[in-house]
Amino acid sequence: MKQTRNPYLPGWEYIPDGEPKFFGDRVYVYGSHDEAEGERYCTGDYVCWSAPADDLTNWTFEGVIYPKTEDPLNRDGKMCLYAPDVTVGPDGRYYLYYFTSKMDKLGVAVCATPAGHYEYYGDVCFSDGRILTSESGYGLMFDPAIYSAEEGNFLYYGFALQKRKEGFPEAAYMGGFVVQLENDMKTIKTLPVATVPGKLQSVGTPYEGHAFLEASSIRKIKNKYYLVYSSEQGHELCYALAENPMGPFSYQGTIVSNGDVGLAGRMEKDAVNYLGNNHGGILIIEDKYYIFYHRHTYGTQYSRQGCAEKIELKEDGTIPQVEITSSGMSGKPWKAAGEYSAHLLCYLRSKEGILHYSSSVKWKEPHPYIALEGRNKVSTVQNSYLHNMQDGAVCGFKYLQFTGEEQEIAVTYRGEFTGKILIYTEETRKNQIVEIQISPAKDWHRKKEKLKRICGKCGLYFEFCGEGSCDFDSFFIR
């Protein structure tokens, strides 16, 4: 069945910081590149995935488009490529902007096609050849985003320190910046100006509580400029609007949180999924709009996967916060028929709640997480699954469309667990539709039961009750 899903790429792929771009008749996603069980951010080369604009279920791997070693200062590949962005320049070529760990500069690479081999082109610099660095006094070099059109070429970047630190200039706390470039796409035309304030600069402004942290992303929609960014909260993507690409920008609100925090007043302690940093951009296909973001796996902030949701652009230009789902970009529920992998969940909590992953907070018992098996075995098919479901843990999938027919559901699991799985149609654990008794199983084992008749659109929530721990592979409805 051709149905969109989250994550939208295969379960073995880890592309966070997704910047979706519509070139020709295809959508291309550019992002950084994590790995399963990662121990630091963005350890892989830049790769690209693409899909036909009229079929966002059909993603093609375009291969490596820019290896770490392409930058002349990183020939040994020891430094990591962070979040990139791509645009078409005035000359019709494609320009990739990037930031490399431990390098205080923004690099530029160029290619004749959207997903070909990009070659190092240079660094963003002043007209006298001096490279734009943090020491220049115009913010911290980080997370470039690029917009190029008839009105000019505009590069957005920045990172805002959240606390005062000795030795850092005032510009390190200011937040996001934008600078106009010449048509050579790397030389500064006008000096950078601030866009969205950082936490320490936001007190008393509309941005307070949702100030700039990182992850600039820019789009022009109906003559307005939408600057998407990751706020001081980390888990949310907010946006600001301007009439001019250089600003001034005004705060508008949150588009998405990877735990639905803020949606309908939801607090962080009640997040629907494990929280962590976020980065993404808006995809525009004619009159349809989508927000790309990422989620966290392996109980860490270093193994992130891309997700996307359909969003609404209201007549006044605002974008209401959207709910995260398993079904993703179509905005439509799955058919309540067939097999669905547990890694497609959009709701996950342990009996103790959730964690907010950061450099100081990582996985611990009794929390579950999404994992991948077979990744180190060439002959083994790689399979994503949900690991460590213990008593009181709940995972959920939104949404499915039921027809009211008589059906049965089967779950595939393994592990030393004795107890039952209770399945509900609501997050509040109301309307239980089946109870499945399970016992220890060394290998993947399937157990099925009849469902109560259901009609309409609803979620499915699986609560594990018992002793021990088990892995959850998939559920099957027929």
C-alpha cells in the first residue's frame, strides 16, 4: 500500500536537520548524517534522498553528494559535517552551504545538478578575502540556510549561547543572523544583521521563552519570508515573519514539537515522545505545505531520523502548530489492514514518563527506545524495532481508518516478558479493544486475537503490563 509514514525514509537511515527542496519535478532532502548507536552528531558524509513531487512515498537514495574529506581543511575526515542547505544560484548551478565541526567558517560547494557530486568552492568571505568567522563580531557560524532569487542571495546562520561564558563576545548571545551575498554566492555584499534574538537577548520581547537557539531555515511564501528556527526549548521549531529577507522578523509561534509540547496546552512532562533537539524546514509543492523535523532513537541525541507533517497555511499567513503522527505527510490515516513496523510509532512513554535527551541526559532503565538490528551484518536484512518494553510502557500510532468490519490483530515480539498487551484507541487508555496474553519468547513470535469492531479514524496504543522486558517488532491487522 502506498501510504506516507514517519520516519519517511527506511528505518536504517538517519538523516536529521532535513532541508526539503523542490527542484524540477522532484523533492530533494538535504541533511546531516547520523548513525545507529551514534556517540556524536553528524558522523557521516552528506547524502541525498529524493522523491517525485506527486508521490512522497517513493524515496530514492541518490548516494553521497559531498564527503567530509572534500573540504581542504578536513582531508583526514576527523571533523563532522553539520546541517547543510542547498539553493540554485543565478548561474543555474546548485550551491551547498555547510558548517564543519571545529571550523569557524561557512563552507560552500557547487554542483551542476541537485544530487550530483558537489565540489568545494570556497568559504563565505568579505570582499577583501577575509573569511567570515565568529571573531568578525556577527554571531557564531552555525547551521547555514540559503535563499536565492531575483531580490538577491541571502544567507542565514547562527547559534545562541544560553548562558554567559567567559571569553565569548556579546555577539555569541545575540542569536540568528542574515547576510546578503554577491552573485558569486560566497562574497559578502552587505554586512550581517540580527534576525531572531537568543535567550539572553529576548527578555521582554515576544520571543521570550521561544528565543533562537540554532537551525535557521528560510522560505518565501506569498511575498512573506518565513524564518524557521529551533528555539531555546530544543524540541520545537518556531517561526518568524518578515516583509523583507533582511528583516525585521516578528515572532509568530511554534510549528511542531517532536513531543507535541505546547499543542493544546500540553506540558513537557506530558510529552508524547522522548524529546531532543530539532531542525527542519518547510516544503512547498504548489498549494501544499509540509514541515520536516526529526526524532530521536537509541536513547540518545546522536541517532536522529527525519519525519514530516502536512501543515496548514491560514489566510493571514500564520501556521498553527501541527500534531506529530505516524502517517506523516499525507495528513490521512493509514488503512487498518496489513503490517506496520513498531518503529513507526509517534507516541512512546515508559511508566516513569519520558526523558529530554541532551549531552548530560541519556538512556537509562526502564525506558524503551527504537533500535536497529542487522546493521553490521552484510547478509542480514536490517530491521528497526522497539526495544525494552517493560511494565507500564506505552507506544502509539496515529492514525488508522477502521471500517467497522470484524478483524483480528497480531503482535510480533520477543524477550523475557510474562504478562499482557492491552490495546486502546485513545491516549488516555480509554476504549480497550483487545487484550493479548504473552509469554517469554527467545525469537520473534507472533500472537493474535480478535478485535472489537471499530469504525472511523483513531489511534492505536499498546500498553505492556507484566514482568520482564521485551522487544516489539510489528503489528498486523486483517
